[in-house]
Amino acid sequence: MSARVADARPLSAWVLVVVASAALWITGQLAPGVVAVQLAALAFTAHSRTAPRALQRNDWLLNVLMMGITATTIAVALRGRATTVALAHFAALTQVLQLFDARPRKSEFLLVALALFQVILAANLTDSVLFPPLLVVFTVSATWTLLVHTLRTEAVAHGAARAPDAAISPALARTTFVATLASIALALVFFVALPRMRTSVWSGGGRGAIALSGFRDRVELGAVDRIERDETPVLRVETLEGPPPAPADAYWRGLAFDAFDGRRWSVSHVRGRPPRTLVAGPPRLGVDLAGGPSAPPRATLVQRVLREPVAAGVVFAAGSARRVEGALDRLERDANGGLYAPGQAADRVQYTIWTALAPRDDAALAADVATPPERDGSAARFLALPPLDPAIGALARDIARDAPNDAARAAALEAWLRANGRYALSPPVVAEGGARSPVEVFLLESRTGHCEYFASAMAVLARELGLPARLVNGFAGGRPNLLGGFTTVSRADAHAWVEVHFARAGWVRYDPTPPDARLRAEGPLGLRERAAQLADALETWWFRRVVEFDAADQMSAVRRALAAWAGLRERAHGARADATGAVARWRPSREAAAGALGAVAIAALVVAAAVQRRRAAAWGDVPSSYRRALRLLARRGLARGASQTARDFARACAPALDAPAARALDELTESYLAERFGARADAALAATRALARLEAALRAAPGRDARRATGGHPPAAGDAAGARGA
């Protein structure tokens, strides 16, 4: 049976617990109270590590604490949190309880297993770039903790409790560290080579509790008291093909809403059709999205989008989407063309999207006619309005009274709202139970609000003029991340605008919100902003290159490696051909040849001198005759140990040598000692003669079993240190 160890745990155990806990902290899923309990327990146990309190060995108290942990876990689960999050609370609290427990223990397996459990849970809850360094530290500390406990257990079992103190040395620590890093490097090789498998550890777990971004799948005027300027990233957009739009013209379309009841916008349900239709084909292999007859014919922009969790799993596009390919399980589309990835609203996903951009051309639109799309037989939904104050219609006609065509009327509405509206993060105040709706209050009273009010107002005014219009929400603007080569779109870039449908041009974008108030001022980045961009670039790289590294990425990596190898071989072949031609054309002069030979000779002398200095430093002032004798004996398996004296070595070799050889070795040993430490002038000659007799005796007599020299065990490996220790 394994012995119980009562000694204090090594410091690596505390490092192990802190790292495992930190892996869960970065997920943001632990309750603040649980994190506070962890920190308090870590501080208390670290302070009492070498002198534990009596309460840390009290069985009753430890059982009560365990019941409290169980009750906390159940409470987290009953509040509707994901299974993985509830298990994370259980593992975090149980581990600090295990560290708090100071009773004698047989194994540290439970402590390490709980830490590993937390790391696995964290891997399912976060994509943070901070996770890999924590994983490396976890691996090293776990290995060292188990190693120290194993040494102590064996020592206690054999009655030598203090023996591990000598064994736990810096050399052992270095060896353990190097071996652990080698294991991690090997794991990285397997990571690249082995097939990918996507799964969650527990059903219902994963990221269901991760907060969604500020994007909403519905627009309800007055539902949000204030739009916050939250700089949390929502989209990271990398342009792969085509010219990216300027920040002022960059829009990522989310959903389009056509039904308006005076307060809220929604996607109307077309009779005879489901609310959403499944897009045929697996998105991971790429699916083509059929466009309407007036849609642009082909994609002009290809972008790779890394999307954070958003409501309804909406898939964003910079224009009219033509093709989608990426880590999407399935793709659905509503009646207004909005794209959804159902089941992945709480996931960070990456996809590549091909879009067709058609910049607004007012000159071409002047010859076009604003008319509802007829393909779905429900054109009236883009003109329908709830009962509104007649002054709204009068205002629309007054704004567009001088406009000669539909395009001019739409542009006049946009310009009037930009010039007469005042952008504010807070919405206009609507009287409780008042007769006017929020959009009526905005247009007829305050004309102050955020983008949803401006867009709603223009859509209502356009419909009053018979222009088919709908409200669109998504994101606009963004900030370039020069370090990562992508544009970061944050929650602060959430926006709403309007689309008006024309017979030939299709849906055309109009943005009535004052752009100078909506767009963030571009200026030089401060230290804080640069650090944030660096962190964002690292996290994006980690997710794209590691977290989302799948079979397609493996094949791509193999293809790139083969192409690089072929390129290297081609360049090497060309270099050899060039070198062969150069050699054939080169005729060195005698001076050049002599100079080259001289350089080689000097280099050889330098190397030889370095080798000689190294040998001299190793052997010190040991006479050459004794060094020669040690080499001869080592070939017969008689190596002098580092701790043996010269006389002890001679006595140990005697049983393995014939009598003449043993006598010659004794004489040589005495002569060597006399020459080295007695400074006798005749000792060198005597040592030379004794060496000759030893060589003759060794040649004349066959070798015996060298193990007899040390009583049945092979002699220790000899080296220069042993000779110097004579």
C-alpha cells in the first residue's frame, strides 16, 4: 500500500491551482462570489502551507464545506446556466477545498485531476489567446507536483522521509521542465497531423451562457433607453479579394424589416411560406445564394469574417450575399434575405462571404422607378403603414415637393433628416399612454434620437410617398487593425439604415443618420488603443490558426508545405546549375589558391588548439603516463569513479588483473602520486617504466570479468574529474 504523506505540498501545487483557476477566470463564467472564495482560500492555504491549522484536518468541517459546494452547483444549474458552467463552479470550489484539506494523503491525483477538469472546461468556454500560456504552465506544474509527491511517498514507505530533499534538485527541475516542453511540442505535432473532431464535452454545455453582442434581431423604438458606446469587438473582417469600402461607406448588413406597427419593426410572414427556408448544401463546403433578377450578377468583394456571438445567429454581409463558406452547421434565410446560422447564436464562428457591391448611382437612378419587388406576391408589405398623424404625410410631401423623380424624392428625405435631425444616444421622450407613437414624436416634436429613429422616420416618410422601403440593421464603420490586417467592428458600430427598392437597381441603401455624429473620429492611436489592437490581433490569430484549425486547414497546410518544398528544390537545382557553371568558368590564380589553402590551415590550427586547451582544462596537471593507464584500463571495463582515490582504484582493479599487471598498476599509482604531489624528479621516469610493464602485462593476459573489481557491480564511469580528485 502507498504511504501517506503529511508534509506540506510543494509550491507547484499552488501554481497548479492558480493556473487552473485562472483558465476559468478568463472565460468570465464564474460568479464573482465564487472567484472571491477561491482567492481567499488560496491566500489562507498559502499562508498556512508549512503550519496548517487544526480546522484544516477536521473531518466534519470538510464534509460541511463539500455539501456547501454541492448546493452552490445545484443553485447555478437551477438558474438556467449551461451544464458546463455549473460544472465549472463545482470544479473550481472543489479544488480549493482539496488544497485546504491538510490531512495526510496517499496521492495528489485528485488535486491534479480537478485542475485538469477545470482546464478542459475552460477550453470549451473560451477562445482567449491567454489560454495556451496557462496550459503550458499547468502542464509543467502538474508534472512537478506529481513527481515530488511520488518521491515523498516512496521515501516514507522506505523509512527515509528526508531523502527526497536531496533528490529534488535544480537538475531534476530542469530535466522535468525540458521533458514537459518536449511533450507539449510533440502534442503540437499531433495537433497538426491528426484528423480534427468537433464536439462539446457535455451536451448543453459550451458557450450557451456567453453574453451576446449588442446586435438585436428586432427593432422596438423605446425598448432601449440608451445606446452605449461599447468598444467590445463583434466582427473582425479581413478583405481577401476586391477593394474594401472606406469606413464611411462600410456597412455589414444584418436583417431587413418590412412590417411596422408604429413602435416595432419585424420580418413579416409571407402567406404560404415558412418564416425561414433552409439554404441547400453544406456551408462548410460552400453554398451559392441565388439572387433576384435585379441583383448584381457577380461578387465583387470577398471577405473573411470572424463573428462573435450575436442574437439569432445572424450572418453579416457587406452587400448582396452571393456565396457563403465557413464553420456554419446550417444556413437559413428569411423572406427579406436575412441569413441565419441557427444553433450558433452563442458561438464565435468564422466564414468567408462573397458579396456584390453596387454603389448608389443617383444619375442612373433618375431614370429608374421605385416599385415593390413582385417575385413573392406580397409587394404591399413594403408600403404598409399603421395609422399615423396626417401631418407625417404632409411633411413627406413638403420635403419632396421639388423632386422630379423617385430617386430625387428618396435623396431629399435622406438629406432633410441629416440636416434637421439631431443625433443623440438617448431616444426622444414619449409620454406614458400618449396618443403619439415614438416615430411621430421624433418627426413632429423633437427630431432627436439615435439611428433607429432616423431610419424609421425615413422609411415611414418614403412609404407616405409611395416608395417601397424597409429598415435594415447591422454594423457600419469599424476601425482598421493594422497589426492583424483586418477591420474591427465593435458594438459601438451597431447601426440602422433604409433600403428603397427600384425596378432595375433593386434595393438601394440610404442612410439618414448624420454621419459626422455617427462615425468615430479617426486620430492617432494612444498606447492603450495600440495595446488593445495587439491583443485583438493575437486573439484573432489564435482562433483562426488554432481553434478553427480543421481538416481543410490541414490539407491547405500540407499543400503549402509541398509547394514550398518544390520551390526550394527548384531554387536549389537552379543554384547548383549556376554554381557548376560558375566553377566551370572560374580559373583561380595561384595567389587565390594559396590564400585559400592558408585560410584552411589557419582554421585547422585554431580548432586543434581549442581541442588541446579543452583537453588540458579537463585533465589539469595529471601526468600523461597515468592518463594513458586510465585509458587502457577503461577499455577493459575498469573505469575509475569520480569519488575514488588513486590507491582505492588500484585496489579495486586488482581482482580483475593478473598479478604482473596488478603490481605494475600499484607501482604506476605510487609513482604518479609521487610525481604529482611529492614533486620527486625521478617519479616521472619510474611512472613511464611502470606504464610499459602494465601495457605488456595487459597484452599478455586475457581480460577478466571487470565486475569483480567492484564486488559484483560495474565500476562507476571514470572521467577527468576522477583523475583530478586523486
